[in-house]
Amino acid sequence: MTRALLSLGSNLGDRPAHLRSAVDSLGEAVLLVSGVYETPPWGDADQPAYLNAVVLAEDPAAAPRDWLARARAAERRAGRERDPARRFGPRTLDVDVVAVWDDAGEPVVSDDPELTLPHPRAHLRAFVLRPWIDIQPYGRLPGHGWLTDLLNAEPVAGDALELSPRPDLALESSA
């Protein structure tokens, strides 16, 4: 069994629908879903604002790579097109595997370029850390520390000030 934290983001098309579809695609594996935050684009400022959230999911049969396969399948269903010239460019749906834990609750560590765990930039992204705190207020990012400490340290603390909660958008799974 593995447990995974997935980060969801969308800034093209029907953003709330893309996020809901990603949550729904996880079905009964969904344990917790964060609130939604509207965030400025990260890494490439010339694009619309994002909606971001995180999902904690668990599956008795899933290996770490299975979470990546699910993430990519959700992106494909949302019509995501990857533009190699704009690595951080706009997208209908982005699903990142942030962290995975094994059945004993130990973090899975991987330096595979296809699936680096924990996500190599999660500790620098307020749009991942802030929603994660919604569902795990005392959470830790493996290898980096307490979520609240990471969110309150620069440069992330400055980015966190630009996140806008969107309580009008709920992403509970319908499964």
C-alpha cells in the first residue's frame, strides 16, 4: 500500500472542472482534498492565474510509479499539451506527485528523473505547501521539514502572500 500527496493546478479552460475531474479520477483512493487557491503563475509570468489544490490518496495496490501513471492519465483526459519550449507554461491540468509513503509510513525516496521523490521543488512552492497545510497542519515534506516552517521561510513566505483562498470552489470526490 502507498499513500501519495498529489498537487493539482489548472490555468486554462474550465479550471474548476479540470481540478474536479482529477480528484474524481482517483475515486475511492481519495482520503483528503484541500481547499482551492488562486495563485499567480510560477516560473513563467506570461500566462493566466492558476487554481491549485492538493489531494492525499491511498491505494493498497499502488506502487509509486502508479501514482505518476494516474497523474499523467488525468492530464491527458484534460487535454494537456506539453510545450517543451515553455516548461512552466500554461496548462489545462498539471498533476504532480509531491510525496509518496510506503505501508509503514516511511517516505519513498527516488532520484529517478521520471519520478523524483519527494518532488524536487515542492519546498519552494507556496501553491503546494499552503493547500497541504489545509489537510495536514502538522505535516512534513520528507527531507525538508515542517510545512509551516517551509511556508514561513523566504522566498516562499513572499509567494504565500499572493495566494487567494477560493472557498466558493469545492473539490470533494464524487466517488
